Amino acid sequence: MKKMRRIVGLALVFGCVAAGSASAEKLNLMWGSTSASSGLYPMNVAMADVVNRVLDDVHVTVVETGGTGDNFKGMERGELQFGQASDCNIHMAQTGTGIYENRLMKEPRMLFVAHPLAYVVAVTEESGIKDLSGLDGKPFSPGLKGSVSEILYYRALPAFGIRPQFVPSSTGDAVEAMKDRRIVGFSKATATTVPDSAIQDVATSRPVRILGFNEEEKKVFKELFPAYGFFTVPASVYAQEGDVSVVGERFGVSVAASLPEEVVYRIFKALYENREQIAATYAGIRGHDVLDLTADSVCWLHPGVIRYFREIGIEPRPEQIPPEYKAN
């Protein structure tokens, strides 16, 4: 977070210096992402590159953060205007429910969904662990500190009667700890159809296994977090014997409600119309209908996104309309 504040400060200074110059009209915005070692980090960079290339009067700077939780906090403080996030987490933040119980947040709105997101648990094959119950009593990293993955598994595993020795760590540290046999595995957010770079990093040293949820675990998880669903990681992604059912949601980028409708409309338009260029850098988006995924979000959309949808004939559901929206 110190790193994020330093970059924000520099952006503010730049804005002040530019105030008296011809570039005063340039809108400088901050884009919260995740750990630079995460396989999801390139998505943020690819999207920001599109915005910076297509829109002459907008410049976004990608900031490394602890993930969605940190991004929402930064948006509430006015330090960030964008943040890597999922529809479920935006919904819970907007309503003060689930993992954001009694922590209602006013800023997060959905901007763009790139693909389904799975919160997978990866373990070394040599650990002998074949299901979640095998984590009981074992050293395990639940995810990047401040991330949704960490929050979910801190609550869900004990609810299943599974009590690992939780080892909080960054993604990079978890990878090294798994290679060195200091932990048996870790959890992280990743796409469902392409291998995650951090998991692949471990696999270069030790074969890995992705653990799935059984029916009872799914039932308990849905009682804890009803907004979440389950997605399939095909066996071919990590060269496993069979497909694996994992918890997930729709993943992309949130945007601050306080950002003007016109600006967000143009940013969404740029991202959607240049989605193939994003896919050239970030494989996770390939093969997914980002328009349908965004339209299926379970949270409030930003008015700028709603404007674009209505222009192309998509009518948002009533529960997707935020309180600040004003029809033209």
C-alpha cells in the first residue's frame, strides 16, 4: 500500500504541474491491480494500454496492490478510479454483505468482465493430497494478503471442518515456499481455461494438482457465500486425470461511481472494441463473450456501461441499475 500511495502522490503532483499547461485537459487516473507476480496482472496492463492508446485525453497508471480488497479501499479513499474485481465482490461491497458485511462501500461499480474467475487450490502431487480435506493440519497459503481468495478460504475451510496451518504470503513467496516444501499448496484467483503462470512456475519444479469441491462442500460454501457459483477447470489445463469443479465468479475491472458517465462510456467502448488486442497480451480473455459476461453481472453497472448497452440494444436488469443512474 505504501507503494500505491507514492504513485498516487506523484500523479497528483503531475496533475498540479500540468494545470497551467496545454496538457491540463488530460485526465490522469489510477488503476488498482494485484501482485505483479500474479497471472492476472497482465490483464490490467493490457486494458490500461488500450485506454492510453485509444483515448487522447485520458491516461491511466496501473498500480500494484494486494488485490480486490485493497482496490476497493483505494477507491473509497479516492486514490484509485479502477480496480481489478469480480461481480460477486462488487455486489457484496455495494450491499455490505458477505465478506464485506457491515462494510458498505459507495464507489465500486462494474466496468468490464473479461472471463469467469476461479479461486483454485493447487497442491504438490508429492504431498499426496487429493481433496480439500487433505489440507487439514498442513501448512497452506490461502492467498495473497487482502485478496478475495484469502478471505474466502479463511472462512470456508474451517466451515468444512478443515483447519490447515494457514501461512499468509504474497503470490511470489507462496510459489517459492511450495517449491521448497515449506507449504503443501496455495490458493489463488485465475482463469478457468488457461494455465496460471504462478502455478506453472511451481510445476516446473514439482508436479501440481488442482483440488475440487465435493457436493457437501459446495452446499456449505453456497450457504456462506450465496452470490458465488461453481465453474469447471478442464482436465487439459493442468494435465489432470479429470475435470475439477471450483468456486468462481465473473471477473474483470470495477470503476468508481464518482467517475463521470461520459468518461466511463468511452473507456468501456474502447475496451470492448479493442478486446482482440487485449487477448493478444492476456490469454485469459480468449474465447469468452465479454459483452454477455458483463451483461450477466450480479452487481450494479456504472451508468457509462449502461449507456453503451442501451445504445446497442441490451437492456440491463433492474438490479443492475445503480441509484445514481439517470436515464437520458
